[in-house]
Amino acid sequence: MYRFLLSPRWLVGTVVAVAAIVVCLMLGTWQLDRFESRVSTHQENGKTAAASAQAEAQPLAAVLPDGAAKVGTDTVGRTVRLTGAYDGAHQLLVPGRTVDNRPGYYVLTPLITDGGRAVAVVRGWAAGDPGRAPDAPTGQVSLTGRLQAPENSGSGGAVAGGLPAGQLGTISPATLVNVLPYPVYDGWVAADEVPAGLTAVPTVQPQGGDGLSLRAFQNLGYTLEWFVFAGFVVFMWFRLVRREAEAAQDRALGLDPDLAPEPEPVLD
């Protein structure tokens, strides 16, 4: 009954089906490896961030030796020491920020270092709508804080344009360059010690840093899709084989509907 499987047509079809199954399994395995790699990278980044937070404070110039250096996953949360003078004239309020599930705003004051490059220092967070913030200390100051990655336009509850003067929607060099008359370091620093009336800002992980990124779950979804495709090929192959076997059996019994005579019309 299954002799038809040895025919050229079925041999070619079987080879194609096996090849399709192998390709689907290979692609699914590759996507699974990508997902596991992203999970491993995420776990390593978490360990690095935890180790950085517990490490002894280092000068910002040692963490970002080049003024144009970028803040990466290996430096986010790193405790740094800063020395310079606050520029209270350019203090900014950053609305739309949430701490402990409460809406509020950051108080950002540029700290100009001895090299002339400024650091965006968030001196704390306050609840409610932006209001009057504590004045920044004058003269030379030294402080410690945690290095944060620059925000993008959709992070941290960033507020869109049209803000009043003295407010900023996103903390990044691209936005600070428009409101400050001097160059700034990449990222920003959340001060450990805050003035009265403000709350210390926790370390803000970059997008995808506090959980697996969407791309990682896309890899997992593609893995399932390729395995489903492989299963569908197997299902269709067996279904076609069964149909062909049933047709061969019908032909052997003379029950082939194509060979059966047409029914005679019924006369009234």
C-alpha cells in the first residue's frame, strides 16, 4: 500500500520535506542560542552593575578618562567622586520623573569641573509639579554620586517639548548642549547626599537594563515559530501520505470515485 513512496515524485517530495524540517530546526536552534546569549549578557550586566555600585568611589575622570567617552553598561551605577563648582544660574528642573511610584521632578544643577567640562548632577527628586528648588551651594564642592546613562526621548517618563524656561524634558548631551554654554560629560550623576526637601534618586538602568529587552523575547518567539513550522511540515507530510495510501487502497478495491459510473437520473 505504501509502494508509492518509492516513486520519483514521492522520493523528491520526501527529500524536500526532510530538508525543510532540518532548516526549520536549525533556524529555531539558532534563535534559541541568541535568546540564551542575551539572557547571559543580561545576567552579566546585572552582576557588573552590582559590583560597580559596591566598588569604592573613583574620580569621574578615571571612569570616563576621555571627556567624550560614553557611559556604558559597565559604568552605569558606578560610584564616582566629583570636584568643581555648581552653576546655579543654569539649574534645571526635569518634570515627569517617578520615584517610589510617585510623580515628581528632578533638580539638575551643572557642576563645572576644573577642566571646564560640566557634569549634569541631579541633586535630588521632589514630588508634585516643578516648583522652587533649593539653591545650589556656592564655591568649590566635592561630592559622590552614581553614574547614570543618558536618557532617550522615551525613557524615564520624559516630557515632550514645549516646556517652560528652566525645565528640561530629557537628560542627555544632545539636549543639554542647547541650554548650557559649555561642553558636558556623557550621562549624568545622581548625588548621594541631597539637600533638605529632596529625595535621593535611585540608579536608573538604561532601557532594557532592568529586564530582558524586547529583542530577546523576539528571539524566543522566532524560536517557537520555527519549531512550529517544522512540526507543520511533518504533519502535512503524514497527512499527504495517508491520503495517498487511502486513494491507493480505494483503487485496489475498485472504489476510486473517478472510475465509478455516474448515477442514473431518476425519472418521475
